[in-house]
Amino acid sequence: MNIDYKDTAKTPKERAKALLSQMTLKEKVGQLNQRLYGFQCYEVEGDHIILSEEFKEEVDRWQGLGVLYGLYRADPWSARDYKNGLYGEKAIKAYNYVQRYVIEHSRFGIPMLLSSECPHGHQALDGYLLPVNLCVGATFHPELFEKAARICGKQLKEMGVDLALVSMLDVLRDPRWGRSEECYGEDPMLCAMMAKAAVTGIQEENVAVVAKHFAAQGEGTGGINASAARIGERELREIHLPPMKSCCEAKVKGVMAAYNEIDGVFCHANPHLLRSILREEMGFDGIVMADGVAIDQLNSMTGGYIESGALALQSGVDVGLWDKSFSMLEEAVQNGIISEAYIDEAVLRVLTLKFERGLFEHPYLEEKEAKSYSYQEYPEALELARESVILLKNEENILPLNSMKKIAVVGPNADHIYHQLGDYTPMLKEGVGVTVLEGIQKVVKEKIENGVVSYAEGCNILTSEEKMKEEAVKVAEESDVVILVLGGSSSRFGKVVFDTNGAAVAKDGVTMDCGEGVDCADLNLPSAQRELAEAIFSTGKPVISVIISGRPMVLTELEEQSKALLQSFYPGVMGGQAIAEVIFGKICPSGHLPVSMPRHTGQNPVYYNYRSSYKAWNYYDIEKKPLHLFGEGLSYTKFECRNIQLEKEEWSLEELKKQNIVLNFEVENVGEYDSSVLLCLYIHDKQASTVQRMRELKAFSKIALKKGETKKGSLVLTEEDISIWNIQMQQVAEVGEIELYLKEGERDIWNKTIQIIR
């Protein structure tokens, strides 16, 4: 019996099949294309929205539209701002206008899906922005992050966004990579927990997440963006697949393939990755989207667009992005290069998602003023920033500052709001956000009677002028203490050249030193900043150094000369307030490094979870350990952990299938500040059939404690947690000895060897 695709009593998939059966090949191919830059599809003339001819021609070509990218995108690449962009009620009207045109020019009234960038909040005018992922990782607080992600989901939903493109799958293995900021850290377990939190938070607001990038993009050769991941499948499975697995457990609706190749096979042309592992093993049933123009890059191996489109589709890509290749799928079928069955398979997924989202019944938004998402009403972004600030040095307990009256604030990152936001950032309204200088001025006014704050920029991120440095030295000499705010910037709000996919192109005069397309060979602070620091240190004044950056940098000399050192990975719009509150003790620092920090650029890679087959960092000419390891982070208070107990120390393989290993403990805040303690459980498998890592994080808990308060807690290991990928590439638990380590941040506080028996 024929099913009417308009019959709401049928399942979304049944309706999608019914509609698919009536479509022409051209209409089907149109559903798989996402060729337009949505921000180029309109012009604003007063209260009117004018659709571009390019948009109309694209809709007419396919008798509809599958997915539209970035209608609301506003940044220097899109060239959209508050003068010519979409926000408030105008944004809602534009959405309805675009959607109506698509529906009215589709033979079956098929609505479009709207995709939008949300790497750390909605990349739109008035978008609610969070700290970047590396900063979020430093909180070790997935529950808080899930709450913050839900705020982003609410805003996306109210603006009609169907697909939120969210960076969450990349695990950072080489900090020279410009997109380091988009990773939650270097550890797969931490990344998996945070990725799951992001998916859960956003999708609970009925916005589908497209998790990106799949897979191993953080393993690029030499830290070069989109370069080869020269790893085998075991490394892929152990380090880079856990975040995707956790997203599948959270029922993520979409995934974006990564630019890179793995062991000679592009991710966009890898059926083992996109079909066997993703769909068959992980149970993913959503859509696979290409990255920007990535399918066309397959031409380097196929020789032509038609062949590249066919290869990507066969390999498991469902929807293109800005490429030419997927627009030629009709020719690929007609030329016998690919079967139409592959097109039907992909279109069915796209249509099913459209029916699931209720777009056929409710395609339009209520035209009213878009809700404002202020950081005062929604403080989750501030809370994340507060919990992310990492104290790495505090000589003679100089922090928190509470008695010094004359405070100098110096440095290129002290009073530039865009320097603390990261890449993929929209324009902010005047007055939105708090810089470090503004945060310090506010706290000093509240806490220090007759306190005086003076400021000098000192230099730019990459360049210096002698006059700027002289002014900074003068300000420092007249102070009791200097707060030196250095680091990097991924801000596109400057002299930036863009590639076809929106990535920055590093050229002379560019003011970014991080972000997509801005990889570096040297992780030291730029020379202009090092010269400024030396000049400030030469004054003899005590210096509190604050680093705001998108990647871990080499801070060896800076740390030696500073009385205190704080690290903040692009803390977002409210980051300046959070940093100031930590410096002056309004809150106690509770952030921990989500990534290790090298002592020297040549020491990379410095991740903590190296394999036991070699001695890491064993160079004769530098100290044989990184400057700081994953998990480090100091506090103003102290904690004591006691009554640490395992139920038993011997487990059979059969028992592990039915019962978890539970470590119970009590922890007390014995210091003078309310704060949170981070307890991490690591393992080292001492007897295994493949080479294991020296330490692997398997469970963690961040526990808030008022001073004098005690709480009980537990950390759990499952059978999977102690399983390995054996020689046959099977994930199994094996008999032998496993060492357990409990750490408070970076401090070892307990260890025990357990036996796994038959």
C-alpha cells in the first residue's frame, strides 16, 4: 500500500521513504548539496530582506534546497555586522523568508535544514558565547558544561537552527596546531566526557548536533592543519575514537568528516571509518557532513570532481559543504560511476531528519523579537571561566593580592576583548564583555581602599614600538605590583586574509598567532612580548604573569622570573572578570591543565599518556620532563583525602562483566577558602599483550567543598576501562596486574595494584 508522505501518523522514516520514491534524480541530488554561503544569500535594506540571485538560482536548479549553511554567520570572513547582518526580529523574518522561498519552489514543499557554526556558542550577532573548548576542558566539570551548552541550544532553537556544527571530536596531540583551542585537551577520556555533555545539552533543546571533526585531526604531522595523521588503527582507537563513541551514546544526530588522511586514506574517502566503525560498530544512524570544500580536495587522488563526489558518497558522506563535487552526482550516476542506490541511501537520511524535526508541519518561526541571552541572566559562561583559570606558580603565596595599593596592568592581552574569545567569534555589541583590565578595576574598587590601577599596553601581540614599551616600564616602576597579561590571539578582527573555507591564511601583517590556518613552528611567546616581559622584570617589581592563549606555550623563562603564573585558555566574554576574581581571592582557583605544557618547542609531543615502550622527553640538552603536565593546577586552599578503599584487590574476568571496580574515599577542605578539588583515577596495565601507556585517566570527579567541609565520593572503573586493544584489534580485558593511581590534580595521593584473574 502506498504511503502518503504527509501522513503524520507514519514514522519519519516511513514518510521519508514515501517522498523519496516520488523524487527525480536531480531533486535527490539537491537534498545532498550545501553549496551556498548563507550569509551571502541576502541583503538588508532597511526593514526589508532581499534574497540574492545566487540563492534563487540554486533553489531553482534543484527544485528545492537540502541544507543552507550559515545564514546568521557574522564575523570578518562573512563581512556581516550590526549594520548589514541579521539579529533580533530581523533574523526571524529572514529565516521565514528564506524557508518560504525554498518550500514554494519545491515540487513537494520540502523545507530546508539550516546549519550554523557553534564551536563555542552561536557564531551570530548577539550569540551567546562560551569559553573555547580548551578552556572548558580546564574546568574538568562536564555537568556545568552541559548546562552552558543547553543555553546555546535554546538560542539556536529559537532562531530556527536545525544543525549546530560543534567542534568536539579532536584530541590535542601537537600544540603547534592552530586549532588547538577547539580541543578539550590531550586525554581521550576527558574529551569524551566533555563531548557527551555538549551533545546532551544542545540536543535536549531540540537542535541536532553535527559533531566535528571525525577523526584524528588533532594528530596532524608537525601540527600542520589538515595534514596526515601518521598513526595506525590502535592509536586511532585508543586516543581519537572515544569522543565519537561517547557522542553516539548521547544519540548525536550528525558528524562532520575531518580534512586529514589517516595512514594514507582521506577521512572523506574512508568507508572503514565512516561505515564500518561509525555506523556498524558505534551504531550511528544520523547524517555525515563533509567539511568545507573537502570533497573537492579528493581530486588529488581521483583526478576529477565527478569521481571525487562519487568516492565520498560511496565512502559514507551524505551531505556536502561548499564543494563542486556533490553537485555533479547526477552525472556520476548517468556515467555509471556510482549507483543511484547510494544517493537514495543518503537522501533518506536527510529527509528522515527533516521529518523528525517537524519541519513539514511547522516550517516557520513566530515573528517576534528574538530573546536576549545576557551573561548576567545566564551566568554559565562566567562560571565556566571561573572554574577554568589555572594557577601554575604562587611563590611565597603572593596570590591572592589583598594589600598592595598601586597595581600596574600591562600587556597586549590586558584590554582587548577579542583576544580572549578565540576563533569563530562574531562581532560583539559595544560594552559587552569584561577584559582583564576592566575586571581588575572593578575588583580593586570593591576590595582595596584607595587602590589605584594604571595600565599600559606595552606591545602588540606580534609587534612592538619602543614608545609603547617605555610607557609600560614607567607604569610598572610607579607600582607596587605588576600584572603582566601576555599570550596569543585568534582574533580575526584585524588584517586577516581568508581561504575559500574561511580559514585564516597566515601572511605578513596578520595579527593572529593561533586559530584555523594559523599553525606555528615556535611555541615561545612572540619576541615583542618577550622583550616587554624582560623590560618589566628589570624594574624589580613583583610580577604576576597571566597567559591568555589558544594553545599551551613555552613559558619556561617567564615562569622563572614571575612571582606567580596563571594560565587561561581564551576564557570568553566574561573571562576578564573571572581572572580578576582569582587574582584578588574573590574565588579560589580550581582549573587544571587539560594539556601538558612543553619546556621547549622541540620537546613536543609532551602528552602525559605516552606508551611504556620508551622514555619520553629524554633529550640530553634540556631537563627531562615537561614544564607542566596534564592535570596540574594549584589552589589557595588545601584538601585531605582519606579512607580510600577498594572492595577487593582481585577480580576475575567473569566478575568484571557483572560488577564495576569502585574506589571510595572521603575528602575534606582543610584550608581557608571555599573551592573544588579534582580527584583523578589513573591506571597502568603492567601485563598486557600490546604495549600500554604509562598512565591513562579513567575516571575523575570535581567536588565543591566549603572550608572545613567533608564529603564522601567514589570513582568507578568498568570492564571497558581496564580493557585493551589486543593484537587482533579486539577490545578485551586480560589477566594480569593493573596499577591504580589516585591523584589530587597533579599530586599522587594513593596507589594500589589489583590482580585480574581468569
